[in-house]
Amino acid sequence: MSSSELAFISTVASLAAGQAPGLIKGIGDDCAVLEKNGDQVLLVTTDTLVSGVHFNLQWHPPHLLGRKAAAVNLSDIAAMGGVPRYALLSAALSSELSEQGLQEFMNGFVEILREHDVVLVGGDTVAAPCPTFSITLLGDMAKAQVCYRAAAREGDEVWVSGMLGEAAAGLSLCEQMDKVPEQYASLIQAHLNPHPRVALGRFLAASGDVHAMMDLSDGLATDLAHICTASGLAALVDGQRLPLSATLMQAGELLGYEARQWALCGGEDYELLYTVAPGEGQDLARRVMEELGIEVSCIGRMTPGEGVFLEEDGLKRQISYQGYEHHL
Amino acid sequence: MSSSELAFISTVASLAAGQAPGLIKGIGDDCAVLEKNGDQVLLVTTDTLVSGVHFNLQWHPPHLLGRKAAAVNLSDIAAMGGVPRYALLSAALSSELSEQGLQEFMNGFVEILREHDVVLVGGDTVAAPCPTFSITLLGDMAKAQVCYRAAAREGDEVWVSGMLGEAAAGLSLCEQMDKVPEQYASLIQAHLNPHPRVALGRFLAASGDVHAMMDLSDGLATDLAHICTASGLAALVDGQRLPLSATLMQAGELLGYEARQWALCGGEDYELLYTVAPGEGQDLARRVMEELGIEVSCIGRMTPGEGVFLEEDGLKRQISYQGYEHHL
């Protein structure tokens, strides 16, 4: 992240400080949370994907890119536990994306919206030096069920869904190999076509058992640090309990890279990270598996202090903020 | 507009067709209109400004650019008659905009939001080849007062606020002259720092007298054609009644350009265009002047048929769709 981006974030945070009628949560979580009616709130999130920065059309089929552009925003709604409803798309187009490519992008974009019963309700298109897609997603949910980053409590267990580092490994494979062996298809898919955990987010929020929640977009080290900062706590991650797939480990050997770094600092997992009271996570995990067939793993706990620490082989080291950040 | 942009719009329109719970109006107006609660609706709009396409940092001071980036979205809320409430900003940054320039941009952006009691509630920042700003604005208003493009009726008078073509003339002056003479300052300001007609939009919508309304962003010819298409009517504009300032006419002489073309096809006026029942416009205009001190002008009427026609010196010619379009 450049100094100019950091300055921007700091400026925005200071200028955006303060309260307003109907504003429940502004900058600093996965979505802004606004009063809607009675016990319902409105969730709003926006994300921008720039060609050459967030995606590479050399290996990203436009159809899957369209899905992903929507998915990263769906994931922000999932991170609060909400129901996605309406999407707006601002597309800045250049000749880098052909007319057919654009059609495929739109098909993928709308396809995943439909899978989540989300309707495209607006947007605009402009010319630009390179393709850039800005998506705004609106959702809603019961006010009492919203899961904020700031709600972690001391002693909480820290849980994640799915496997970590898959998307980052997939990106590394795409970047470093002309033709990726078939056995790594699951990693490539995690990078090209992530599945936002909308149903899981709703289930966890509705359970009433979850304290803090967010999605993993910048890597565990950075994202867990957000929960720590917002909640005024530290976190201790057990290195032995990180959910790493056998395929991920093989990819690490293939590329001569320590696979665990993908999980800690890689980003774009779009899995959910949440905390629950000590002793309550296991039963919730069982219900998640029964209802949704999704595996979740306990990877650590919230402790007094600040920072994210990794404990392994009796050694403890601080790992927070090693990932990249692109969220305010 | 390129064929690829046209294809995009057509694809979006076809994919976005259909109804959904809570959706009152999707693509095809200045804002999407969604159910909020009881008799209130939520308005949502998004616009993207790309460096070199929508603004030129050579002559656009970042502070005024920040104001304008918000203003063009405020104008979309005004066009429905709504009250702007919350803003999200997605900023794609490059070295083209210095850290200080960015700070000035943000100051201007937040300054105009505060003038309208709008709160910045979210956004993100990313790296990009050139500065690009994507803004989403949320507003609300009484459901019964929303002014749609499709609500014009046969025989309606067509009215506009303010003067036309000022911003387009200002842009031409900036593009063609190293140093613009002081006497054209009002045109330059219209281009650099447009004032969205939020108070006027609210007043007109609350009056109950307005049928169709939209803002002028793409030039009268194109924008009035949107009202015609949406309402299933044609429009006849009286060339003698276009509100053109003396300064605009002088700028036309200076640059050897027919000043009226700026008004018809120039774009970025961000004035309001609205229709009222025959005979009712004049009294409303008097109240607008009394309450807000804003001049409005009757420029024509809605007629059966399709297309926008200009009548002058006894001649009638079709002028629709001569402006550029960037809205869906």
C-alpha cells in the first residue's frame, strides 16, 4: 500500500468521523449499517476491481471475473450476516476487454447475483484506460443479529470456515506457470471463482452465538488484526490448527514457497472469520456441518493486549499486518 | 459512445429486467428506487469519474474536483426530488494525483457532502493506472412524491432551471485557451464546480405539480429524449426560449462556435428538467423564485409521437440523441 493510499484512508476516516441520523455503523466494518425500518437495517458495501491490479485477463475468463466481481461484494454482506438484495455496477471499459468478453463478464455477474436472489438495479458505463469495475451491493437483516468486527470478547474462540490460502496459491500458480497441472484445479478455482459464504453468514448471525465476524479478503494476519483493533484485544493463532489442504501443501512444494504464508498473508479467501464464547464453538460447528455441510475450524483465541500472534512449536511471534490491505 | 459501451448498456438492461421484492424502479431513471419503510423509499445512484475522460487535472483543481464528484451524484438524487443522506467513495489512485492533491480532493468531497447534510459511510481505495472515482449516494423521500422520467403527459409544459450550456462552454474554454479571460469566470465555474439542485428538486417534488423530472447531465437533446422514450411521447422545444446567458453567447463568438449547441448537446449542466400540466408552470415558477430565488424557464411542450424536435424561425427539426450518453 502506497503512502498516498494510507493518507487517503486516514483522511477519509477523519472526515467521515461522527454520527448522523439513521447511521448505525459507518466506515470501519465490512459494510456500512443504516436504519431501515423497525428492527431491520440496511447494509451497504462497495468494492472496485482494476485490471492489472485486482485481476489479470490473461488467465481470468471474463465469465468467472464477472462472478468474482459480484462475489467479493456478496462476501462483505455475508460478513455481517446479512441478506444481499440489490446491486449497482459501474463499469469503466477499454478495448482490453472485447465486446464478447464484456458480454461474458455480464453473464457471470448476473448469474451469481441470481444464485443469491440479488437484482441489478442500476449503474453506469464510462470509457477508461483500463477495465475497472465498481460494484455497490445493498442488503438487509435484523438489527439485533448484525455481527460487527468490534464485538469480540476476551477469551473468545476464533473460528474460520473452509480452507485458507487456496486463492493466494491459485494466483501464484497462474502468475508463475504457463500451464497449471490439473491436480491444482481447486486452487485455481478458489482464485478465479470464489464462493461467498452468504448462507453461512446468515446461519451464524441468526444463531446468536457469534460475537465478532468478518470475511477474509486480505489474509488472516491482516483481517484478524482488524477484529483485534476494533475489539481492543489481541489474538493468538495456533499454527497447528490452520486448515491447510493437501493440495495447498503440494503447491507450496512445487513453487518452493512456504504454503502457510498463503493462508496468513495471501488474501482473497472470502471465507468467514468469527469469534464465539469459549466452549461454544464446537456445538455451533456441528450444526453448521449438519445444516450447510460446511467445515469450520477453531484456530485460536482472543486474549488481552494488542496484535495477532502465531504460536507454533512453543514459539510465539507477532504476525499482524503482514497482508496487504485495500479496505478502509 | 463506443459499440462496446452500447452493447454493455443493452446487456445490462436485458439482464436487469424484471421485478423483485421491494424494487420500485430499477435501471432507467436517475436513481434506483427501493422500498424503505411505510411511505418512505430509498434512492440509490452511482457514478464513476475517470481522469482524462471526465476530468482533466491540468485545469481542474482537486478541491473542486472533489466537490464535483459528489455533485454529479447529488444531482441524481435531486432529479427524483429526494433528500441525499449517505455517500460511499471508491477511489482508484495513481501518481497522477499527488498526496496533497488527494487531500484537497477529499476536503472538497466532504465539504459539499456536509453542505447537504450527507455523511460519508464507506468506500475503498485501490491502485490504478489513472485516478478514478466511483461514488454511490443513498437518499430517501416520500414514496408518493418521487418524480420519474416516465411520468410526462401529452400537452405538458417542459421547464428547465437556470441557464443551459454554461458548463459545456466552460469546458471548451479550458480545452482551447491557455488562459481564459476573467469575463468567462461563470462558465468556468459551471464546469469546475456545478451546484446540484437538491433544494429545487425537493421543492418541485413536494409541490405535487411536477409530472416527469430528471437532471441535465448529457445535454438537453439527449436528456429530454430520455423523458420522451420513458413516457412514450415526443417533445417540441422552442428555440427562442432556451435560457442562454449573454456570457455564453460571447464565448460562442470568441471560439467561433454556435453557443446554442452547448445548451442542446453539451452536457453537465446539472440543472433540472421537468414537466407540468399545461398552464400550471408559471405559478410554480413564481413560487420557486419566491422560495429559492431560482429562475426556471418554460422551453417547450410534450406532444404525441416520438423524438425531440427544435422549432425555430418556423422550421422544425429533430435533435434527439445528439448529445453523448453515459447513463444507463
